[in-house]
Amino acid sequence: MAVGTGNVAAPVALRGRRRSRKSPAMTANAPITQDVLTLPRRLPEGGQRNLVGLTRAELGEALAAAGTPGTQIRMRAGQLWQWIYQKGVRDFAEMTNLAKDYRALLAEHFTVAIPEVVRREVSADGTRKYLLRIAGGHEVETVYIPETDRGTLCISSQVGCTLTCSFCHTGTQKLVRNLTAGEIIGQVMVARDDLGEWPAPGRAPKDETRLISNIVLMGMGEPLYNFEAVRDAMRIAMDGEGIGISRRRITLSTSGVVPEIARAGTEIGCMLAVSFHATTDEVRDRLVPINKRWNIATLLDALRAYPKLSNSERITFEYVMLKGVNDSDAEARRLVKLIAGIPAKINLIPFNEWPGAPYERSDWARIEAFADIVYKAGYAAPIRTPRGEDIMAACGQLRSATERARKSRAGIATEPGL
Ligand code: SF4
């Protein structure tokens, strides 16, 4: 889910949606969503299979199919797992605890591949944004946000998004396909490469050296519409012999795909954020059109039943502050009434405006007044600091800008809304 919604990364990646200033109501007629399936990736004849993103069981099966003796599969899978995810090694020749002829066998059948960096922007505030190319030439965005006590990586789960949240830039891009588990965990590996976070040879990873301490699924796409790939990738992220990030430091942000919410708790077990943004169905229908399928009351029921919910594991409600749309005192009061009884924190996200956006950011005093009401009702209500504004940090912006740069002037002129 995008920030807007799910975008906790809000600060990070408020996705803005491109739309005429006059037409926020257009979203009322926009398609809510369509169910999409991950398109299977076809390997070229005789191609090597990418090991990144395979579950441990799939890795074992792949090794067996390549001729690894049955008695060795478990051990070999464990060794490879550590080389790939703990040490960041991608060349089989460097996997020195494997026999030379076995390394040759691996190189014949497999590859260890991650997305390619097409463009990398570093903000004055340290935020890093990557435009990554994945199979088929598609592009997705990943954002790294360093803070004093943590480093958060905001990753994408789909190319574009089928949802049409009216404040979100990604929602303006046609969905091309779901990402594979390898492409999702590959974003973490790309960022580790760029940050130089892999341990030096012979040294075990240490927590205090972690630059990426948190992962948020708040980049492009709705993660619960790509459930299996997201789950498998996050299991690698959480695996003690994998990337090794605690489940409590992983937050999945959804726009409100109600039927999959409980499953996220039981099968992934991560923290949950929801792109809430409104306190009436009328307004939420416009801002987050999936609300027309699962309205506020239905969503809140699902959140109350979230398996991991407790006072120490609260749900984050993302609330983008839009001037004159959802930012009144009355709305703040209605919000705290609606979520009564749910252990929660409310992230207030000043809207990250983009050219042509149909909304404006609420005034700072208004945001503070809203936060005050929520805070006095007993909820943490941090106001997210916009980050990386100088590098097009609104989700989807970098991808759009790069695509535009590649097009001819004439081509751009014929494209409505650009
Ligand atoms: S349009 Fe998609 S990517 Fe954007 S906020 Fe909505 S669910 Fe997230």
C-alpha cells in the first residue's frame, strides 16, 4: 500500500495521485480494484534459476533437482542461505565452504540475482531513493530513510497499483504486475549493497551496525494483493539466518483489504498499518476507493480481530492531512471515537504535494490542533516529518519522472494529464 494509505513512510513516501485539481470527485467513479495474480516468470530455455526469494523448502527442492544428494540438501540449503542473505555473496565461486565441483554445479544451474539500480537519488537529509529495474524491464521504487534511532527501508510490492487512492501518485500508474518474492527481498539486498551493510568476510553481522533496522511495506502497490510473495519475502527478512530483522520491525501497510488482514497476522506476524485518512464513508470513498468494497465499520471489525493486536503491538493508522478535506476538529474527535478500544497509534502525514495534485497540505497549525485532540484522547499522534522532498520522495514520482524523461516531447504532449 502506498503511503498515502499504508504509507507510514509517509514522511517518506506520500504517494500522491495525479489528477486534475478540479476533479477529486472523479474517484467516486474510479474502479475500486481488480484482483490480480502474479504473472509467472518464464525462464529462457536452459536458463539458470534465481535462488533469491525461494523459500527454504523451494531452495531444497531446487538443489535436489540439480543433483544434490538427498542427505546433503538441508545442510547445503542452510549454507547457501547464509551466503546469500547474511553475507551478501552472489558469486558461487566465493562460497568457500562448498567444494569446488559443487560450486561449479551451482553456477551451471543457478544464479543469485537482485534488481538493477537504474537511478539513485540522495536527499540533503540523507534519504535515499532508488529506481530499480526488474525482469521485463519494469521499474519500482525503494526508499531508505535514516533517522537517529533507526533506518527504515520502504519497499514496493507491485509495479504500479490497481487501487486509485486520490492523493496517491502511484495510483495513477497502470499496474503492470505483482513483484515476485525475490524482487521484494531483492530491494532490501540492493539497499544493503548501497549502504555497505554486508559484514566484512569472517565477521558475523552485529545489530549495532545495522543501517536497515526496519522495513515498511509502504512503497508502490497494495501488499495484500500480492500476499504469497510478500509473505515469503518477509519470512526471509525475519529469518535469523536470513536478513534477521525482527517481525516487530516490519510493518505492512494496507489500504484495507479486509479478507487478508487476519492472514497477515497469522502467516507473516508483522506489524500492521492501515491507510485510514477519513472518518466517514463518504470522504473515505473518495480518498481510498477500496472503502466502497470494505467500508470503515467492516475495516475496523477486521482490525479489532487482528491476531497480533496488543498494547505493545499497536496498529498504526495513517492519516494524511488534506486541507479542508479531513482535517477539522470534528474529524479528529470522530476518529478517536471510531478507533476506541483498538490499541493504536495515529501517524499524521502532512500531504506531500506534487504538481497537479488535487489536494493541498493542511496548515501546520491545523495539523497540530488535530494532533492535540488525538493525543489528549490517549493516542500517540506523531506528525511525520516530510523527508526527501528534494528527490521526489512522493511514491511513484521518481518512476514517473524517469519515464517522462525518456519520452519525446511530442509523446508527452499527447499524454493527457502529464
Ligand atoms: S493507490 Fe495503491 S499505492 Fe497508492 S495509496 Fe492507494 S493502495 Fe497505496
